[in-house]
Amino acid sequence: MNPLHLFSLEHGKLAYGADFVLYGATSAGLAAFLMIAGPREQRWEILAFALLGLLGWTLIEYVLHRFVLHGLPPFSAWHAEHHQRPAALISTPTLFSATLIAALVFLPEWALGGLWRACALTFGVLTGYLAYSIAHHATHHWHAKYAWFMHLRRWHALHHSSRMPPGHYGVTSPFWDHVFGSDRE
């Protein structure tokens, strides 16, 4: 196996599924670790940091999608490939996303707030990223008829539409699009 394939944007089914498996298992493992080993006197703080990470993910997702994937070369060129072929198995390489989450979420919080806060914040961000990965995959590959899912799918289709002005950057939530006015229809 060519080691550079670990950094490929278009994946085979096995590599594409790695995010779902890795982040699902890591989220479950962190949740179990926090519930079983977390100090009882810090349970509310741990919960607060997990929720902060989960809610923070929605802003991270929006900023990355709007300003990095649609504005910063070479990421914008790579993301344009996804827009040209939305059903292709194109995603951020797992090794890259895991490194970024560890370097930009876990390690700084560990240095500033300690292990429990770092694990809780990382759990929230990882769970948000997993939700994003599932939601984004679903909008391109699933055809469920649930009202919520159909709304999510329509929202993301507006983002991909060449007839619409740029916008609709949120995949898991339209909240930040509403806040920043990028929800044009």
C-alpha cells in the first residue's frame, strides 16, 4: 500500500468508512472513560465541557466550510472536486482530521485545563465531527423520507446549487448561516 494514499481526498469504501469507525469508537471510548473514571465532583464541569465541544463544533464546521473550503487554496480547489462530483467518496483524510483535533483541541485544553476537561471538550468536538460526517454522507447517499432529513438534504442541496448565491455552509445545523446571513434563498 502506498503511504500517500492515507492523505488522498478520494477514498475507497474502506478508507472512507474509517472516519465513521474511528470517531464512533473514540467517542464511545471517551464517553465511557469520562463516565467511569471521571472524578464525581467534576461531573457537571465535564458535562459542560462536552456540551461546549459539541456546540463549538457547529461553529468550527461553519468557519472551516465557509472560509477554508470555499476560500483558501489549496483546500478550496480540493473542495471544488466534491462539488463537481458530490456522490464520490471524497472526504478529509482521517489521519489529517485526527491530527488536527488532537493538536488544536485536545493538547491545548490539556495544557490549559487538565486531562478531564481536555477529554470532555474533545469528546464533544469528536461527536460533533462524527455527526457532521454522518449527516454529510447521508445528504449525498441516503434517500430517507423523514421530514427532518428531507429538510437537511434540501439545505445541503442549496449549498451545492450553482443557481444559488454562495451560502448554506452548515451541514449539521443552519444556525450559523442564519447568524452570519449566509442562508440566502
